[in-house]
Amino acid sequence: MAVRLTGKIGARFSASIASLFAALFVSLFVSACGSSTHAPQTAGTVQAIKHVFIITLENENYTTTFGANTKAPYLATTLAAQGALVQQYYGTGHVSLDNYISMISGQSPTLQTDNDCTTYEDFNLTGMTSDGQAIGTGCVYPSSVKTIADQLTAAHYTWKGYEGDMGNDPARESATCGHPALGTTDLTNTQEAPNATTPAGDSYATRHNPFMYFHSIIDSIDCGNNVVNLDKLTTDLQKVSTTANFNFITPSTCDDGHDSPCANGATGGLVSADAFLQKWVPIITASPAFQQDGLLIINFDESSYAQVTMPNASEVDFTFSGDTCCGQQEGPNLGTFPQSSAMGTVPAAYLSKLGINAPGLTGNINLVLNKQSYGGDRTGAVMISKFIKPGTVSTVPYNHYSMLKSIEDMFGLGYLGYAGQSGLESFGKDIFTNL
């Protein structure tokens, strides 16, 4: 029996199955103030861009998002027409966290980050490769492993992470620099419905906040100033001087499309993600910093496409193809592919919530995750800027490492990890058609 789903392990996990999956498995000035104005614009090059905004959504393949039957028409039609539709943009892994880490550090996965680090544990570093990859196991990298945030701070630029729902429930995470205690289970893998003590609920996910996986950030006094709740963004955007040069925006797991339905009762999926963009994109693009020299990137962490099969009456298999682009390398920590891992069991009656029609089955059903390869598959992306002509379409392959390299080029920084891979393309004239 073979079926196709739309979600995190399929094309869309429901909020409840996502929770089950998770349960089973530099100075004060620079940090507190807004954008740096020390470097002049360089006309005609990407260094004319001095304010970058990234909104990362969750778990959709290109065809679902940008096809004729999209549930995100604002993104697929309205926003794509305002800037560039990047058709061949790829994630770098499955299932979430490894993609976010690659975006800001160029680091390839560990077995733990490749499966979302349900235990928030230190990275055990045993060495470094010649191309800047940390060798070892675990989740939270030592301070010697740097991110673009560290690079920007050293170069006297500013950065911020804006996190949806972070701190809604202080018993789970703080409202700034929110992460579990080292060595403990990450409770943010389960979404919290609205309740008497947390009226808005809490759908913050540490695994979608890559800054929390680097000691160079979480051990710094700057972390509390720079990694904040999303509700701070509107105020920061009021002036160029209070807008950071690099802004990484992570919606809640409802607003980023991860959950469907959401713990708060919202539709979730692309419907909720599109509604989030309709609210926030006009606020960002109307800001003085964006209008002066800004770039907005809307990407997805990974593709959701998976084949779902039942090899027997007691097992359901979810298979990612793991396609890559751009000469992406696997990295030193994953081992050989294909790989399979047990996700636990659910009662047979629960399969209907996964979109699987299997009448007559009884008992417990084993869930198995299969990865055919190490890539994140094709997602597409949209980019908007005054340096991009409306209606631009790019067919050049890019991935998260390409994005990191491109942003490092904009600020004149060196390349971290696989952003420095030989032959990797930065965003070029195919996107920046108005430079």
C-alpha cells in the first residue's frame, strides 16, 4: 500500500504527530544597538545590501508551495511577483535543526542535529576537517565553532534573532535567549495549547532557533539582547539606527507552517504561514532600513515530500529522497546512506490522523523514518529587494550554504564551513537583476 502525505514526515504532520515524533526521538554597543553605518555601500555589487531579513518557513516542496493549487497564494503569486522566485533552492538535510544550523554556520549535521536534538546536549568535539567541519557528536557546538553572528559582531555589524512565541511559557523557556538546560529533554518539541497560565499557548521550538546551538552565543551576555521574542521586531524596525544588519526571523511552529492543525486551533500548514507573511512582510518592506538597502529572503528549512508506505500490517514507513544541489557534501558525522530509524509506535486508529486509510488494522503500528540520502530536497525561495526587478525568475541551483556565503559576501566576511566549498555559487545577477 502506498500513499502520499503533506507534512513534516510526509508533506504535513499534524501537531499531535509532530509532538509524538519529538518525544520519541561584541560589545554591548554592537549587540544592543541597531545597524552599523561604518561601511559605505558599494554600488553595483551585493555589498550595496546592508540589511538582510530572513524568514524561514517549514517543510514544503516546491510544487506544493508554488504550484497551481497552492495554499499560499500571497507567497507564491503576490510576493514572487514583487521580487525573485528562486526555483531551484534546496534544503541541506532532514528533519529541521540541521538546516537551521547550516544557514548560520556552514556546519553539516551530526546524528543528533539530523534528528532535531530532542535532548539538548553538548557537542563532543574530536577534531576539525580541513574545510572547517566539526567532527563529533551532539548538539551545542563549543565556542571555537563560529557563526555568522560571531563574524558580524567582530566586523562591527549587528544581528538579531526574532523568535515567535519564545517565552510565552516561562516554565519552558525564557523570553530572551530561550533554550533548555544542557543535558535535559527539550520540552519545546511539544506545542502547548492555550491554557489558564499561558493564554496564548506556546509554539516556540528551540530546534528552529539555530543561535541556541552555539556556546559562542548562548554563553555571551549579548544573547539576551540579540535573541528576542518576535514582538520586538516592530519597534526595532521604526528607525534605521535600531534595525540590525542581519535579522533572522523564526515564526512559531503554527505560523511557520510546521503544525497542521495548530495547538491553538488555527489551520496551520501553508494557510497559516501565508497569513503570517501577509502580516509581517509589509511591515518589513515598509521599514526605513529595508527601503534604504534591504533584502528579504523567504525560504523553507527543507522539503516535505516523502513517500509513505505500509510494508506490512504493523509498520508505516516515511521516506525522504534527500536530494541535493550545488555539489553539497555529506560531512564527516552521518555515516552511510540509506538510513532508517524507529520513531516509536501509535495505535492503529491513529493512522487516520496521518491521512492513512487502513481499515481493519488493530494493535500498535511501528513508525519508521527512512532517509535515502543526506540532502533536504527542493523547496524554492522568494527574495525581495530594490536590487531585484519585480517578476525575476532564477533557475540557478542554490542551498542554505549558498545563502550563508552570499550574506558573508554582502558584509565582506570570510566563509564558514561549507559556505567556503569550492565551486559553490553565491546569489548572482540571476537574482540581483537591478544592481
